[in-house]
Amino acid sequence: MLREITQRELRNDSGGVMRALDAGESFVVTRNGVAVGELTPLRRHRMVSKDAVLSVFAHAAPIDFERFRRDVDALAHQDPTPRG
């Protein structure tokens, strides 16, 4: 659940709000009792182990590379002639 804070709280305790964001908390900012924005922490990039990746793709459908190349060639204009 998002914690509601006023514009004044955000201004007066920005350091505390930033620490809470860093800890994963999210906020709805209000002005005169009306919600005007949402503050949410950025998603951090996480490293995933090779074994985890391989297990996710273990049951994926195989890729037909010839068909994939034909599809890309049909959609992408790859004329090497300079334009202009």
C-alpha cells in the first residue's frame, strides 16, 4: 500500500522520504488533499545466475534460424546503397 504524504511533508522531510524510497517504500503525494503524484523506488538491476536463466529457457520453443532470418529480411530494408 502506498503511503500518502503532503507536498509540505515532502518538502520538509525530503531526506526521510529519500531514505524510505531507498528502502523500497512508495508514496502518493497530495496537494490540498488531492493526489498529484506518485513516488516509487527505481527497480535495481539484479544479476541472475546462469543456471536460473538456463532453467527458464529450458522449455522454450526452439528457434528456426532460417525462418527467423527470412522474417527479418522481409521486414527490414537492408539496401547498402548510400542515400543521397
